[in-house]
Amino acid sequence: MFKNIYTMLLFLVLLLLCAACAKSEPLPEIVSSDTPLVEEEVEVKKPETRPSMYYGEDITIRVLVEPALDFESVWDFEDSLALIEKDYLCGYCDQSGQIIVPIEYDYMQNFSEGLAAAVKEGIFGFVDTSGQVAVPFVYEYAEGFSEGLALVQNGGRCGFIDTGGQLVVPIEYDEAGFFSEGLAWVGKEGKYGFVNKEGQVTVPLEYDFVEDFLNGLAHVQKNDKYGYIDQSGKAIVPLEYDIASIFSEGLAEVLKNDKYGFVDTSGQVAIPLEYDTVGWFSEGLANVRKDGKCGYIDKNGEVAIALEYNGVGWFCEGLAWIIDQGKFGFIDKNGQVAVPAKYDYAADFNNGLAHVRKDGKWGFVDTGGQEVIALEYDYEHVGMFSEGLATLREDGKCGIIDNKGQIVVSPEYDSTDIFQNGLSRVRKDDKYGYIDKTGQLVIPLEYDGATAFHEGLAWIRMGNKWGILQIEK
């Protein structure tokens, strides 16, 4: 009985305490699942967005693939496919970054005629552009396809297979070249000849040296004498010359008894062998030297420009450099002086400009002889012109100068490339970007690596991840 009374008194005391607490601190509101939550406003930092397009002067660049591709090395795109490498193995991807040829080969060549030679565990085979094995991996060595056939090697001997992997030319030769104009040179025991695509020997292996057929003729050498043969093996240019050079504009220079002349593609002497030296024909004229003086002859052997100079070059863009009394200048094809001979050195014209030097300083002249870029630079300070622009280097920094001598971009970059497709890759503080022909930084300096554009595509890298850019004009 006393126990029950004690329990009741204890309960009453606890009840009074709870009532007191309720008056001083109200109970929190009960929130049901149907009650809307009102969150405290907190500023949320949005992730940085990157543009999918970049715009320059008359050019648009699309980011085809953000830098997310896990490759170690990449190569230029060729026919929309690029060689890639990871963990010392090779494969190919397309311009979307999708792996087309699995990254499982020790080595791969470029695709030729739809197939690429590859190496796996030291053995060569071929894969196609879908990544399928087209020719089994059974060869010690292989080269790319040319005119439907590829050189393969086993047991130290060479032969040729077709794109289906069938052996067409027996594997029995010590050496072999590529097919050109339906024939390939082959060698055995130090002698050379030619085979056709059926594997038949069409030109006996009797020459000490041969080159590929070009325009129906092949340069050959036997017993230290040179000439040209046709595809039947007939000597067109007799093997009687100490030198027989390549054909240029239908004529080839030859040397006999220490005198030079020219033969035509029928083997006839077109220009008598009477000169001490000759150069290839260029723009219808060839430079020649006789009795210590230089000038030019035409294809009929007539003297077109008198032999009166100490030295002469080839005609390029209608002008050729000459040396007169130790100084360089330029003449046209009529022999008229276009640029006075006052320079210590001059190079051929290229894109309307020629690199010249005077008193140790370099600049450029145009075809009218105007010094469009003043002779105030060291040799390495102005690069080659491309698309009307060139790199200008000063105090270790690079800028851009145009072909009128105007500075487009003051030297501020650590490096610049030649312009291709209207863009130049630039580097500054170990970051890469691209500028257009106005000097505008079209793609910001934010990449850790980048390649020049090729076939309208370029690789970009952030950290160790690669992406792809595409030019859309």
C-alpha cells in the first residue's frame, strides 16, 4: 500500500516539472511529410561552364570533345582517324574520341588504302578502319599498301600480299620497294630488277641500282654507268653516263667525260654536253656554268640569259638570284635586273618575298625590290611566311609580323607556330591557345598541351586528359 502511494507521488512530481518546462521553452512544431520545407537561402557556386564554340576572324572553332580522353600520346588526324597511345600500346580513335582500333598493339603504321600494319607480341599483321583484323598476324615485318599490294617479310625474305592477305609475289627476295605504275623493284644477291602484280619478273635482276618507275621510266645503274629503262626493260636513255639525274620539265641532266648536258624522255641528247655544271629546269630555264661564268639556257639549248654572273640560282615565282661582283640580287626571265645586286646573301622567293642579308642583318624584299621588312633583324628573328604572316622573335619572346612589315602581334608569347587554316598555336607561361590572323586570342591560354590544326582538327590537353577541336568556316 505504501509502495503504491509512493509511486503516485513520484508521478505527480514529474508531471509538475514537465508543465514548468513547457511554459519556459515551447515544444518545436511537428512537421509532417505534407508540410513544405523552407530552406535558408545559401549562395550556391555554379560549376564553371566552358564554351562549346570559339569565334575568330572569319573562322569558327567547335569543341568536338571536351578534355576527358585518357590517352598518353596522340598524333595528327589522317582521314578523320588519329593514332593514340596508352600504357605503351597503340590504337586509333575517330574525331569524336571513340576508340575504333583497340589500344592493344605494340606499334602501328598509318592507314594506307584502308589498312594499317600493326604489331602484336612482335608479329606483324593488318587491321582495317573498323578495328577488325584484315590480315592475320604472321609476319616478321610489313609495310603499308601501295597500288593494292603490301611488302611483307618472313625468314629475312620479302614478298607481297594483297588486301585479302593472299600472297601474290613469293617471299624470296632480299629486298623490295613499293609498287609504282604497276611494278615494284626487288633485289636478290646484290642485283635488282622489277616484278609485276602477278609476281612475274618483268625486268631481269641484273642492275646494281634501281629506282621506282615514274612517268614510264626507271633510273638504273650497271657497271658504274647510269641510264633509264622502260617497263619492258628496254634502255631508253643508254647506260653510258656517269650521272643521270631525275627528269624535270621533260629533260634530265647527264654527265659524260666531265661535261654536262640534257637528254629527253626518248633518250635523245636535247642539249649538247658542253657545260661544266647545270641545274634542273625551273620555269622553262636551267642555270648553267661554262668557263667560270653562269647564265641560263632554254629547253632548246639556246642561251636565254648571258653567261656573265659569278653564280645563279633557280627561278622561283619568276625571279632568280644572281651573284654579281660578290653581291646578291635578282633578275627576271628576260635577264632584266629586278632587285639590285647589293646584298651579302639572298634566298629564293617564296610567297612573294625573299629573305636577304646585308651587314649581318636580315630582312625581306618583295618582287619589286622594296625592303618590306627592314634589314634590322638577326637571322632567326623572322620565320618563314605562311598565309602572309611570320613569327617575329625579340628578346626571347614571339609575335607576328605580316608581309608588309607591319607588326600584327607584339612579341609577348614564348612560342608561336606558322599559320595554318587561319590559326597559329601560341604558348605563354606553359599554357597553350590559338590566335587568328588579326592577332586575336581566339582560344584562351588555358591548355597544358595542344597540337597544330591538321585536316581542320587539333588536339587539346588539360592535365592528362585530351580533347578535340574542329574548324568550322
